[in-house]
Amino acid sequence: FAGAWRVRRPASSKELVEQVIRNNQAQGAQPTADSRKLIESELAGRAALSQEALKRGLDKSPTVKVQLELFLQNLLAEALISDHQSKNPIEESVIKADYERQIKLLKDSKEYKIRDIVVADEAQAKAIVASLRKGESFEKLAQDKSIDASKSNGGDLGWLLVEQITPAIGNVVVNLAKGATTMAPIQVGNTWHVLKLEDVRPFTAPTYDVAKVQIRQALMLKQRNEFVSSILSNAKIELVKP
């Protein structure tokens, strides 16, 4: 494999620089004269190191050969998906239709402002419920006891649609009164949750211009998954057992 990797026409220094710039632009970075010089310097260093590795025969190492094979497979897989999606772009009409579908589904929905305290065992969760009944601050308990990232905000999860909430929690939230906390902890997997419903409001749909980027991304992900599934369902590849 390593021989096949090396005999192809190597990319020129300029091609490599331009590709790195394109990669960076895809991540939102805009090229400048200074960034180009930095890229050129880094690529020159990599070229020197790779040439020395070849001189030492490291390309013949079984580990390196396997790594190159994995890299090539990943690169080709992503190239295939990118080629498919470039030839089958998500049309504006499809994005708009999906937006209208979602708006119709959510037109009567509500958003819930929730605080959550997450702990690792039921006994601790019950102790927190008892502390809340005594009048202790939910926010303070969240900061002191919760193992969730929201602890820094006093357990504040912000405004959420019930569809965005784990069903075990969502089924409880919709039946809570404003300002109320759960009377008993809720188990979700290996964690226990104590909730407070701070407020409820009608869902206000974002405008199409605001939502279309996110919808396009979701549709592209769906397209990607469907394409990959179709390829895999027709593939006949056997892994050789060692």
C-alpha cells in the first residue's frame, strides 16, 4: 500500500497551500498574507520531516501502513459523500417546505423555562427534595450539588419545547405549575433529576430567514445518512480475521 501511496503524482507546494487555505475557510477562517506565510512554513516543515521518515524506511512499518490505509479510507469516504451532496444540493423549495411543516406541527406548542439539579443517586436526590421543601434556594442547591454543566447557572436550562426534553422529564414538566418543583426525583439512565418549572410561554416560531440555515444542515445530515445507508446496504465487504 505504501508504494501505491508514493507513486502517484505528488501535489505541488502551491496546491497544498491552497488546499489548507480552503480547509481553513470551511472552518470560517479568512486567509491573510501572514496566515499564508505561516501555512507555507508549516508545510515546508512537514515535507522535511516526511522526507526524512521515508529515508528511514518508516513508510514500510506495519503500523504506518495501517494508519495510511485508515486515512485513505476516511478521505475517500468523505470525498464520496461530498461528491454526492454537491451533485444533489438541497433546493430552497425543499428547505421552505420543511420549515412550513415544522411551523404547522409547532403552532400550538409551548416553551418551558426549567431548572434542573442532576445527581448520581436517588438518596441524594431525595435529600435535595427535602431541602427544597424546607425553603432552601433551588439555584444554590444546583450550584452546590448538581453534576450537570448547568450548575454554574443555578441549573438553568433555558427555554425548551417539550419535544426537546427527555420524555421521562417532559412528561412531568407539562404537569407542573409555574414555580413548582418536582415532589419526587426522576430517574433518567444512571442519574436522578430534581426540576423546577420557572415559567411557560407560547412558542414563537423563528422567521424563515433565521431558521433556514439550521434546517438546511438538518436536511443535509439526513441526506448524508440516507446515502451512507444505501451504500452500506449494497456493499459486499468482508473483514479478514487475523
